[in-house]
Amino acid sequence: MNLEKILSISGKPGLYALKVQTRSGFLAESLVDGKKISVGLKVNVSLLSEISIYTYNEEKPLTEVMRSIAIKEDNGPAISHKEDNATLVAYFMKILPEYDSERVYPSDIKKVLSWYNLLQSKGMVSKEEPKIDNAEEVLEKVVEEVVAEKAKAPAKKAKTKKE
């Protein structure tokens, strides 16, 4: 599941796909009806790939939460975001048992489920682990960079006592 170019725009319903950057902002296409809109730089915009859900231990990326829903629902739709709060909270506890119920509100759960169902209807959710095509090459490059950094760093000299 790739949420890199999926946006939530403040004051606009639904989700949008980032199409083109312009001098004054960018062009986005609605996932609901396919209409394209121009968005200025002063508008609050959130990339779904940058959103996380609070848990008691850490923040869980939205991508992982969506993947958990996809696994539970076998890539099918989740419950409606219009269910009552108790039902939504109980469902979310099954998806993410360690979520912080004091910082994640029912309105947040509604938003996540609404987004999931929209993305699922467009065939954009997956229960598969995200794969990096050239993972071996990336790993080798990172190892080379770490080795090069260590070689550049001056060796620490042992301290000696002066008498």
C-alpha cells in the first residue's frame, strides 16, 4: 500500500491524489469523483504517509494501521465510519490493541475507517508487506556509507594519566 501521494486537504471531504506541483501550490485529483482542484500553499494539507496513530509505546504509521485492517478484512471493506462510537472503538481495539485511547478519539477512528474504505473501493489497499524492489542494493549502499563514515572518523586516543 503506497500512501506517498495521497492527501487529506483541510476543509475538503475525501482524499486526493497529488498530480503536479505548480508555482503557487499543486494540482490534486479527488479520489471520490475524479475532479481536479488547484490547492494553494496556504491550505493545510496532510500526506497520509506522514500520519501516525498514538499507541502506548510508540506512534504507529497509518500505513501499518491500514495494512492491519486489510489483513483483518481480507482486503475487503471495513465497518462503516458512521457506526456508533462504542462499535468503532471496539473494532479499532481489534485492529490496534495497543492504541492510546486517551489521545486517539472516536473522530480519529472515523477518519481512519472512512479513508480505508475509500482507498479500498479504489483498489489501493493491500495486506501484503511493502517490498523494496532493489532492497539488496540499498542495503549494500547503506553498509558502504557506514564503513566510509567510520574510516573518515579519527580514531579516539586513549587517555593517559599524568603524574
